[in-house]
Amino acid sequence: MQETIQGNAKVIEGLTPLCPDDGVRHTADAYGNAFHWFHLANPHKMTAAAPLLKAAGARLCMISAYNAQQAEALKELCYHFEIEGVIYNVTLTITGEWPTVESITPLFANADWHEREMMELLNVPITGHPHPTRLFLDEDLDAGVLNEVVPLSVMMNGACTTDLWERILKDKEQNA
């Protein structure tokens, strides 16, 4: 393992066993800001990681979700936590073998919207969420519709809301 730059040793020691041998990295940017990366062995390890981070006083900053590989429909999640100015990134991969991840909303209330958005827009299967209702899309639209209908290039080029909705509704009509 690399030499740990700065951070909470108890958190680092607690998260490391939840990862495979090559699943831990410690980096710093040009300004000396420390970043710790922990790729969990499977999504169920998040039930051990989240309480550890909560006990250490971590703040959940954001949860990112993206498709790792379109062909196999793998989904990657990255939970970004902060403790005393140091960032702890906890990543996991949702696969056919490990198809769900447990909600961390009971521990981190601000995970509520992040998790609901991932369920709705990307069809990420999150179990045990206390309020799994939709945030944005009509219930008639399939979960994950934005992930299927709107190409990443359109999203990255700042497509307007009207264009996005036209694409979604057009696809829904064609599949009806």
C-alpha cells in the first residue's frame, strides 16, 4: 500500500479491509489536498463503510453514478465524503452478481435526493431507501429513461431541456 499522505488513520484502516488488494489509493493534488480512494470489493460492503464514516464525523458531499461499460450495463457509484478537509472517495460497482446497494440515507440524510435521482434517472437499484418516490419524471416513464434515450454527447454539450424532453417522449411513443 502507498504511504498515507494525510487523513484519519482510523477511517483509512477501517475502509482498507473492505477493498481488494488493489482497491486503495492515496493521492494529493498540486495544492497538497489529500484524496483517498477506496474501491469496495462489492456493493454490500457499503453497509460497513457508511457507519464507519458516520462515526468519524464524515460529511457526505455527493454521490456520483455513471455507466462503466455500456455493453455489460455495469454501473459505478462514487460516494464523496469529507472529514477535516480531506476527501474520502468510496466507489463500488453494481454488477449481475451484486445487483443492488443498500441506502445510506438512514445515516446521511442528504443521501436521500442523490439516491432517488440515481434510481429514477439511471435505474440504479438501491434497497432500503426510506422514501423511494420519484423526484422529477412522470411515473409513466420508465426508470433510467435518460440513461437510455439521451446520449452522453448531448448531455455534455448542454442540450436544452426542451430537446431532452422531446427525445424522451418521442422514444416513449415509438415503444408504445
